[in-house]
Amino acid sequence: MRNDLTCSHAHSLESTEFSTIWLRFKSHSLTKFICAIGHNIKKKKKNSLTI
């Protein structure tokens, strides 16, 4: 009985850790994506101003 509890606890811990890492990864990618878009918009604005 104890072994089953330990295994299920370890499994839930792993999945929680994984989801945390996954969320961090997703938010990091999203931040980079938003920054890239913002950078491109600024570039376009600069170009339109110089024309």
C-alpha cells in the first residue's frame, strides 16, 4: 500500500514540475515573440517617418 502511495505522489510531483517548466517555457517564448513584433513595428514606424 505504501509503495503505491509513494509512486502516485512522485508521479503527481513530476507532472506538476513538468507543467511549471512548460509554462515558463511558453511564457518565455511568448515574451520573445511579443518583443520581436514590437521591434518590427518600431522599425516600420521609423521607416515611414523618414520617407
